[in-house]
Amino acid sequence: MSLLFKNFRVHQVFGANTDVGKTILTSGLVRASAAKKNHVFYLKPVSTGPMHDADDEHVKRYAGPLGALVTARCLYRFDEPVSPHLAAEREGAQNVPTDDAFVTSVASYIRKCASGTTERSHMYIETAGGVHSPTPSGTTQLDSYRPLFLPTILVGDSRLGGISSTISAYESLLLRGFVVDAVLLFKDPYHRNSEYLEPYLAERGVKVSAVDPPPPREADARKNFMVTEEYYRKLASDDRAGGLLGVVEHLDERHEGRIKELHSMPRRALDTVWWPFVQHGLLKGEGDVNVIDSAWGDHFSVFNGHRRSSSSSSPPSTAGLGSLLESQFDGSASWWTQALGHAHPALTLAAARAAGRYGHVMYPRAIHAPALRLAERLVHDGPGKGWAARAFISDNGSTGMEIALKMALRVASRRFGLAPRERKTMGVLGLRGSYHGDTIGSMDACEEGVYTCEWHQAKGYWFEPPTVEIENGRASVRVPSAVAHRDVEGRSLSPSWIYDVGARLDTPLARAYRDLVDGTLEKLAGRPGAAPLGALVLEPLVLGAGGMVFVDPLFQRVLVDAARARGLPVVFDEVFSGLWRLGLRSAAAALGAHPDVAVYGKALTGGLVPLAATLATEDVFGAFEGPDKAEALLHGHSYSAYAVGCEVANVALERLERLGVGETWSDARAAWGAVGVARAGAGERREGATPANAGGGAAAAPAPAPASASATVWSVWSPGFVDVLSKLEIVDHAMTLGTVLAFKVRGGDAGYESHSAEALLNTLGDAVGGSGRNVTSVPGGAPSGINFRTLGDVAYFMTSLNTPPATIRAVEDRIWAVLGR
């Protein structure tokens, strides 16, 4: 990941196009840095063409009288003077480095140079061609180099059309998140591009410097060397003589300013910021603040210079030589949002595309293409396929749930003919430990707990959920006391059997569940003045914020059937669990039942921007139709159906669907015995599907979802690791589905307010590695840690949906190293 050293400044040099003087100006920077008595390292990662034209040889040839301070190197050479991807291809597949190997080799060389010098040093990394020229693998340079996130110098184009190409290159860099510290180009008295670019880029905080172009090439080699040498001598002078010393000083200032900014951020944050889910009274100081400098893929680059002790155990000769930035695996998928990794280029480009076309436009009785396409995709081809008719697009999961509650309660009030006073007292049916968001209405749909506030008024009844757990290597269902006294068979079950709900519907446990649910609902309805129930509201399969509780799907299916029999609308809160997070597009495939209303968020946009969608049946939609506006669903935030979010969601969903039905997860599915079900979607019927009972005189229920077949559940986490984890003495039980792994710490204080899981795993955040096995598969084997969050006595880890298996295995190894010590 990103590299930053106190006394070792690194800049990457991109060109606005080919043949714009990138090597000449980089050579000038190298010489100017050496003139200031700095050790200078020049790196050309990829070179194409004959050796006598090699850029690293050119840099060494014109290093000048202080050439001893200059080291020049090339990592990959190809003989043909064509684009690197073609040159590599023509020399044979064995010579083509993968993207990972390529960026790792660059990162490793940077670290090697940084560790080999104790004095102030500079490094320039010159890329090939223009910003989008391919690397040997064929990936555009901007994407290949992006994991390193190095500060950038852009060499502009001084020729006709160069203003456009320079600005286009600059904007391409910005779209990938690069920080451009300077733009250099040659003076051209005719085209005068620099005169236009200077004020244009100055408004954007970028320094533009124009220098004289090199002299014409002389036919005589000796004379050519002399004139070229004189030219570089001038480039190494100060600005007044047309040199680059001022640029070097500017780059030094930018480097020092970046470090100063990072050092200041913890204190400034402690003085100003109010964090969510953080008890500020427990913060001990700046060392408790995690400064995230950038993110890419599955990792953060974090600045931890403020945590380094002055009494470092490193010897004086090496103390402070390491990178000020460390890699951290994003172990919570950034609050469960990341589905395709951080800063995914396709998503960032989609956001820019919509921002440039629309900005933000109002939504009522209007439509724009991103919102319409998203609604159609969700209803007809996504999680709503087979049951949903409408999509209400909002701006976050909690809002989406508020909308779902309004929808469901309106339907219930009309179905049951409730008087206005009775409507005000309606409650919901759900599970203890549920969480549906932090807005007041969503909180009121849950029992009182740590997430609620003084104004909270719990409205409804919540069952204690039976849970699925793997303990000592055996999967089982742990039933609550209300069921445990019954003679129930099947306490030790395989994961495939547990999630084969269709096959379990006639078991003794299913009958016990029905007895409990039916008996409880009858008692609730029989109480004098009992408030009517207006909906069943479920987090399918996993209660996320409630402690990553994996609920027995059979019990949730029994609840759905019972609700349908009584005419209650069914709401699925799939903000966290939906869209393949648990290995399924929707939990409907596992439960064998569709909802009336379902909410999706988080992964909906791949984690890039906030957005939510509430899907509903035509029957639910019809409950709001009428002659009066007051009957409509009068709900909408200013950023409902935000065009930027909708456009990003369309791209994200397209890629998620490819993952879901493709071969990306085939090895993981095979490891868990889930082969052959990759294309089983929530809207696809299977033989033996059990229809849901609409009952109670209610409108027809949605079309039944498929009854789940055996072995449809799986995880990206390896079965062997989960098995061993569940057998540890410190672990009470573990469980996993899809990208989610959770385990409960044995002993200590129970519940959300416990610190037991955090205390047990506190060393996971420490950066380790850098030699031997690459513990988190970060570029160059960098020392790395794991950024994680806990839910009291429950630890959980989550990946993106496209996290490489090698990265997951490395995280498993690190968790094992901490727990097994």
C-alpha cells in the first residue's frame, strides 16, 4: 500500500501523452535533487526498446558531476519499442508479470532504497507513455500503480492540442484519487500552453512550471553529449536561470506538509470530532486515533507515526527509516459496506459520470435514467424478481426501513380496518437483538437496548431467536428456554441440513416452533386492550448489530408463515445481509418465502456512496393509491434517488451479479459442499417449493420463493479454519456465511458493553510481517495489521465480495496466530 518516509521523498512521474519529454524532465529533476546534495534514486519500472535508448541509462549518462549520488534502475525490460503489454506478449507469456507481481516489485524496490540510506534522499519513478498506457499485464497504469498511492508529478504536453491532453490526464489522475503536486512542461513560444495551464491549475492548487525545451540533437555524438550536458546543467540551476531547483524545493515542501498534516490530525480530531459508537471518555489520547490516509481494495493505508514511542527498540542507525504509513486489512468491510473493495475504478467513474451529467436533481414526479434503470434492475432482475412490483429509492438503510415500516403499517391498518386510534398503537413482531437503524422510527421497531435513546418507545413483541452455532467443530441449533424443555430431536446438525428449510418443515423442531409462535400470538391477541400487530419485521439469517447472531432459518420461516396466516405484511431488512453478503442474493432463497417489503443498502453501491432501496409488492403499493394526496406515501429526503448513487448502484449490481452467478466463488462453494447451486436465485422455482399461506382473508401473498435445497450455503472462510476456531478453549462458538465470520469469546462480561473480544484481539492491529510470509498479501510484503471492530463479546470479520482467497487465508493465519498463542 501507500508509502511515506520522513527523509525519503518519493514522487511518481506520469505523462500527459507519449513523447512529451517525461524522461528529459525527470532527468532534470534527478540532477536538481543531486545538486542539493540529496541521494537520488531513479526507477523506470518498465522499459521498452533497445538498451542504448533505455531511460535509466540516459539518467545515469547525464547525472553530472554529482552522479555518485544517483542510482538508476529498471525492473522490466522488453526489446520491442511498443506498448509494454505488446512488448511483453511478444517476448512470451512467462515474461508477463501479473498486476500483483508488478506493483509488489515496485513497492519492494522503494522499500529497499529507503532502508539503505540514512540521509535525506529523493526518488523519482517514471512511468511509461501516457497516464492510461498499459502495464505489461494490459491494465492501465493508473489502476496498476494506484495501490501505492504515490504523490505525482504530471509532465504536460506543450504541443498543439496539449492543453486538452494535459487537463484530461490531470482529471484522470484525480478520478483515481492521485494527488498531483506539480505539472511540468516545456516552453513553446508559439503554442504557449503553459500560459493557459498556469492559472487554470493554480486555481486547483497545482504548481505549473515551464522550462526551455532540449536543444536539437547533434549528428556528432561527442558534440551532442556536450550540448545535452549543458542543457541539464541549466535544468539543475535555480528557477531564475530556467532550472528546476524551485520545483524540487516545492516538492520537498509538499512532502513535509503532508507529514505535518498527518501528525496534526489526531489532536485536531480529538478536539473537534464526535465519533459514532465511541465512548470518548475511554479515549486515552492521540494514540487511540486511527488516521486513514487512503484506501484501496481491501486495505487502508494508515498513518501511525503519532503512535511510535520515542523509546523505540530499533537501533539508532535504523530508527525512523520505516514507512510512516502502514497497511491494515479492512476487517469489517468498512461497516459492512464494501462489496467490491475501496475506490473501485468502475464505481468512481460511474459516480463522476452521474455527477457531471446531473449533479443532484429532485425526484418527485420526475425520472432520470440512473434511477429508472436501478428500479427496473432491482424489481425485474435483482432481489425483487418474482414478487416485487415497485422500488422506492432513498438515501440510507435506516431511512429505507422507516419507509418499509410506513408501507407495512398502512397495509395492516387497511386490511384490519383499524380505527385511527388503533393505528397509533400498532406494533411489530420481530426477534430480540434486532436492529433496523438509528432513526427514531426504526429504533421503535426494536426492543430497548444499547442503541436506543431516551425518546425510544418499543412497539411490538420480540421472540428470543434460536441460533445456529458451530461449537467444537459441530454445527447445531441452540434453542431458547421456551423451546428447550420440549422433546426436540436434531440438536446436532450439519450446516447443509440446517439451511435446508424445506426438508425441516415437518420435523419435531418445526412443530415446536409453531406451537411457541402460535401460542404466543394467541396470548398477545387475547390481552385486554392489546395493541394490534402491524407487521413481521426480520433481519433474515443474521442479526448484525445485535451481535452477529445467526438465526435458525427454520424459525424465521415459521414466523413468516404465521404472519401470513394472520394477514400481517412481512418485511425483510436486508440492508446488511442482502446482495450476496451472506452468499445469497436474498435470504428468500434460504427461507423459501418472499417478503411483502424488503430493504437493501450498504452493498447496493459497492460501498462507495450511501443509497437504499425499499422494494414492495403491487398490493403494498395499492394501499397508498387514492383520490387524496394525503393517502400517498408522503416520505422523501432531499437526496432520495440521488443520481450519483443510482448510477454507482447500477454498475455495482452488474458486477455483483457476475460474482454471484459466475465461477469466482466456485472453490469456496466446493470446499463447503455447495457445488451446483451457484445460479439458484431468489426468484427461481425449485421442485418441492412450499407455498406461503396468505390466510386470514388477506390479499394474496407474494409468489413463493424456492424451498432451499441442501448445501446452498457456503463461506469464503475456509471450513478447516472455522472448524479449528470453534474448538479453541477461548471460543464459545463460531459461525460463518458468505463473507461474514463471527465468534463469541468464552467467559468475561457478556453483551455489547463487554470489552472481552476487543481485549483478546487487540494485537491484530499491530503491523507485522515484511519478511517471510506476506501476512496480509499487501504489495511488497509490507508490515500490516488488521482493522477490526467487535460487538462486545463477539468478534466478527468481513471481506468484500471479491477479496482474493490468498488475502483471506492470510487473515485467517493472523487471527489464528493471535488466538492460538
